[in-house]
Amino acid sequence: MTNEDKIEHIRLAVSDSLPNWVLFANGTFIVFEEAAAEDNLEQKAIAILKEHGEVRIGEASADFQVTALAKTVGWVVRGNVDGLYVYVHPEELESDDPNDLEVGLFARVIRQTDFEDLEVLHVNRTPKL
């Protein structure tokens, strides 16, 4: 899957009413419900991931909820922080028919990697008029 493909999958996964989001290199993304024109979304997303991205087994940070997507293939995995999600594409998994546990555990790895790397792939922004 190319970076452009990943961006398009996220675009289809996120509600049109939430046009401001930041995608990290491995699939973690932060959605902003409110974004002022002067906000630096990349810096804000990095700060959120630095604070809440680390996965600590046995703590709330390791919890997840898996949602199959309707408008594109794959799943969005929500953690314990509002606005912090991970996109998982079926090709990333070994199983042809993965269950929620497999998807969620894989999403933990993605989120932990993005927490360590903090590499932003894309900033999607629609300023308020």
C-alpha cells in the first residue's frame, strides 16, 4: 500500500464533518473536532501522540475498540483517548479473516511504532470560514 493509498483510506474512514486530522507514517491518526486557523495541527498531533501514544500493557493505553469500515476496506481501532485512532489495512495482517483481537493487537504495534518515530505523513486541514 502506498502512502497515497493510506491517506485516501483515512480520508474515507473519517467523517466529512471532521476534516482536520493528522496521519503518522504507520497508520496512527489524530482527528481534531475543533481547529482554529492559527493552530499548527502537526505540532498538536505530535504532542498528543507523545503524551498518549505509548502502549503500556495492563493499563488503559492498551485498551482498544475495533470498527470495520463501511466506505473503504480495513478497520479503525480506537484507544482510550478521544481522537486517537489507528487504521489497519487487511493486507497488513497475516490472516485472511482476522478477528477483532488480531486487528487490535496489530494496531497496538502500529501506534507504538508511531509513538517512537513521530513521523507525520499527512496533515488534512479545512479551515473554518
